[in-house]
Amino acid sequence: MMRFRLEKRPEPSKLMLYGTPVAAVVLTMILGCLLFSAIGYNGLRAVQEIFFTPLTNPYKWQDLGIKAAPLIIIGTGLSVAYRANVWNIGAEGQYIIGALAATGVALFTWGMSGWWILPLMAIAGMVGGMAYASIPAFLKTRLNVNEILTSLMLTYASVQVIYYLIRGPWKDPMGIGFPQSRLFSEAARLPNIIPGTIVHLGVPIAVIVALIAWFVMSKTVFGYRMRVVGAAPHAARYGGFSENKTIWLAMLVSGGLAGLAGMLEVAGPFQRMVPGFPTNYGFTAIIVAFLGRLNPLGVIVAGVVLAITFVGGQVAQTTIGLPDEATGIFQAMMLFLLLAGDILVRYRIRRISPEASAGAA
């Protein structure tokens, strides 16, 4: 019987390393077309609406910017953490807590005016995200509790905090029974940067954050620490880099950026806190980080690609009646194919001859 085994490559191919994300997107389109055709939809039309209509329809471009901004910011923070081999899976919860902290500032300053309100909300959002990320960091460094589990479970707790606040102390007195906070004052809303569109200030901020992160990770001691600890922890300890300190830094950076993204969302598209605020951006940003090869510049491109699937999924619901879950299916396939491709980047498949197999036995 013919057998195969995986053999580690001496040096991963650069072409395969950066070509795999492109191949994952293309294969996702092909498999998605086949899958939705098999269950009774027009698969070719589904792929067209999800992946191409947002690019060819100028009216959808502003939606791409709005969707891409939080994905880029959160994905940038996660790319920093993952480069350090710190697996923060709870960015969605940190995003929510950051938004709640910013909402608290907006409600406290309701009716006031001043340029300082939005910066104060941004600081509160980042501090909120960092504080929430510090919980799994503390448990990891003090008790060696797996940060994947703790950060993920804390996400579901953050959703309950939203429900408590907007149905209790933060409930809009003029909301006619709807569970939501009051509408933010003008000074607590992000201004639109392009007249006649919904493109707000958070869009360029997202790109600036990614560019700053690229510089820090590529040109500074902080970035060098993250890369060394993630790639060679034993060498990092020998060089004097503290693993626990790196865990704290990675969690605080990723949590702070997730909180900033939450602030930009609640002060931009939402302009109030509502039950529907959790939008799975924190989970989708995991795909963004890996699709962007844990490089902040790649994260910008990957954020736009995933934003296309969000906007295209909404278009496909209207035009061909595709279910809302279709977007998640395409995103899940993309991540699966990307991770499968990563195996081939680092390993080659070798056929084992029957003679060699018998000799090994």
C-alpha cells in the first residue's frame, strides 16, 4: 500500500509563503461556487455578488472602508501578539469592553461640547480593551492558565455586560422601551471625512495604526523582542528577554487596539450602544491577521478582502436570497484553506516506498 509522510522543508519558499493567501482566496471562490450550487443556489452568482460586486459598484466602496477599518485595527493588534506566540482569541470581548468604556465617556459628557471628548473616548476605549486583556495575561503569567481559553470565555461575559448596562443604568429614557443607550452628542460622534458619504475618521486612523505597527515591528527593539520570543523562546531567554513581560506586552497591545476599534465603531456607525453591537469583528480579525501573514502591511490588504465578504454577503442576501450565514461559510473556508496551505509551505509530501516502509517496521 502506498504511504506518504510530511517532511520539513529546510527553508520555506518565499513564493509559497506569500502566494498561499492568494491561492486560499481563489480556492474559496471555487469551492464556494460548487457548494452553493449543490444546495440549490446559483453558485457562480453567489461568488460574483460576494467577491466582485463590492469592488465594481462605486456605491459600495464607502461600505468597504467602514467594514475594513475595525478589521485592520484588531488584526494589527493580533498580528503583534501572534508573532510573539501569544494566542489572544478574545479580541471580540476586548473590542466590546473598549466600546463600553468609550460609551461611558460619551454618556458622562452628554450635552457637552469640545474637541477633547473624542480623544478621551479613544483613551477610554484603549484602556478598557487593555484592562480586559490583562485578565488572561495575569492568569497566564501567574497561574500558567491557557490564554486561548480564558480570552475566549471572557468574550461571552462581555456580551452580558452590554445587556445589563443598556437594559439597566444606561437605558435611554426616551427609547420607548428599546434596550439601547441614548444617542451620543455631536461632539462624541466621529466626523465624516468625505462629504455625502458615511466614511468617517476611523478609516484613515486604521491605516495609520497599521503603518505605525509595521514600523515598530520592523525597526524597533520592541518588534525585535516580539519576533525573537515567538520564533525562538530559548534564544530569547538566553538574550535576556522575559517571556512573561512579552506576554503582558502582547496582550496589552492587542487588547488596546481592539478597544480602540470598539471606540471607533460605537462613535462612528452606531453612535450609541445597542444589543447588536457585537459583530464578530474580533473573531474575523483572526483570519485577517493570518491572511496578512502577521504583517501589518499585509493586514491592510487582508482587512479589505474580509470587508469585501461582509459587504458582498449583504448584497447577496438581497439579490439572490443567500442566507446571512453564507458570509461566515466563505470566511471559514478561507481560514481552513490558508492553514492547510501553511502546512505545505513548511512541509513537503514524500511518498514512502513499500520497501522503506517494511524496513522501518
